[in-house]
Amino acid sequence: MELAYLNGWLGSLEDAVVSVNDRGYNFGDGIYEVVRAYRGVMFALEEHLERLAMSAAVVEIDLPWGRAELQEITAGVLAESGIKDATVYIQVTRGTAPRDHLSGADMRPNLLVTVRHITEIDPVLYSEGIKAITMPEFRWQLCHVKSISLQASVLAKRRASRAGAVEAIFILPDGTVTEGASSNVFIVKDGVLMTHPADNRILPGVLRHFVLKVAETLNTAVKVQPYNILELKKADEVFITGTVAEIVPVINVDGKTIGNGRPGPVTAGLHKGYSALRKR
Ligand SMILES: Cc1ncc(COP(=O)(O)O)c(C=O)c1O
């Protein structure tokens, strides 16, 4: 059964309620993680909790829970749900207080954990690849924070959807490709894998981290450096990464066919390598 845990309360998702004074509700003042569970076990929970701590530090939220406690709470909710293939959502908001930009010092953060069935991913995404659009980067300067303030990403996804695409890829004024609205972006050119460095312009994706690890074991040449929109469109292969869908080939960007218009061998090899690593 899909469950929600809220500050110690545990019950069905539908029954979980937060105050209208929750700062996440009023200001988008919070951070989150999405962890995927396979066969009842969360994958890379440590990496996700480490990133949660990093996000909290950057946005100046003092987490009152230690790593072990968060691990115990999330694992407990997952076990209680009985769901084997799940998305575990962890959200921390600054707390609850009457709406005021400056919050009181004594505020305790709110912790929400939800466990849901994984939304079925259409296998055609992997076998045929997806279309993406590009659009000017219009988010903030702290994209390494996994913030719940996601209005820019929502607008980008809506624009992509209207164009018949699945993802929107952000481009800086100088042409540099940063990342997708909810994914990291990789290109392959002449056998070399490229992705934007993990700085304030992108979320340091957990899947991104594992793709780079797998590339190393496969002896794939890797350049973690900025590349531009022209290189994106002239790439032999393009793919996006994220915890839920893992690795998804991109076969068209802004109407331009990528490579031969089919998911490429490097992308497939990395996904196979990732699946093997995950099952170890
Ligand atoms: C902006 C952004 N970049 C990258 C990612 C991929 O991160 P991860 O691989 O940790 O899921 C996400 C995931 O939601 C995201 O929202």
C-alpha cells in the first residue's frame, strides 16, 4: 500500500496533510530526494542522503536527523508499504510558521517520506529513444541544490510536451548545454562520452555518478567538460539520466535527428553496465 510518513505520523498517502503554514507550501522552501527501490531495497540511498545533506547545507536548513536515522525511517516506511518496485520520496521543508520570508530560529524542519509504486516506464522509450527540445537556461544559480522550488522545470516540461518532446534541455547564453529539466545530459562523439561538470549549473545526479563509474569500467573515454548546443546536435549519441528512468536515449533534438536516429551502442552498453552494477 502506498504510504506517507510525516514527522512521525504514518498512514495512507491520501490521509497525509500538511499545514497551510508549511514553508514548502508557501515558499517552495525545501529540498528533496527521489530514491528508487528494486525488489524492496533502495538503491544508492547513501548517495541520496549525502546529496540531501549537501542541499540542506547550501540552503541553510539544519537537519535534525542523522544519516542513520533517515536511513532507518525511509527503510521502515518502504518495508511497511510492502511495495517492491517503488519510488521513495524524501522531502524536508524549513518548517511551519506564519507566512514571513524570514523564518523563526526555533522552527523545526518537516520531514515527509512517501513510498509509491513505480510508474510504469514505457519500454518504447528505451527501444526507440525520445525527442528533446532545447531552451534558454532560466533557472537560478544553485542548480546543484535539489530544491522543491520547481516551477521553472514545470514550465520547461510543459513546453517540451507541447512540442511533442519528453525533455527540455537548458542552454546557457554562450551555447553551453547544462542539463535537462529533470535529468542530466550526456553526448557521445567519436567514442568519447561528454557531460557537464558537477558545478552550480547542474544537479550532481546519482545516475550521472554511476554512468561515469560504469564508463570507467568499460574503458570508455570520458570528458567531464562543458560542450555546446552545436556539439549536442552533431553528436553520434545523446542520452539523459535520472534515478527513475535510469538511462534514456535521445534521438531528436529541436527536430534535428541525432546520429542515425536510433538509440546508439554506447548508450545501450552503459545501461547494461549500470543494470549489472545495480544488481551486485
Ligand atoms: C534537474 C535535474 N537534473 C538531474 C536529475 C537526475 O538526478 P538523479 O540521477 O540523482 O535522479 C534530476 C532528477 O530529478 C533533476 O531534477
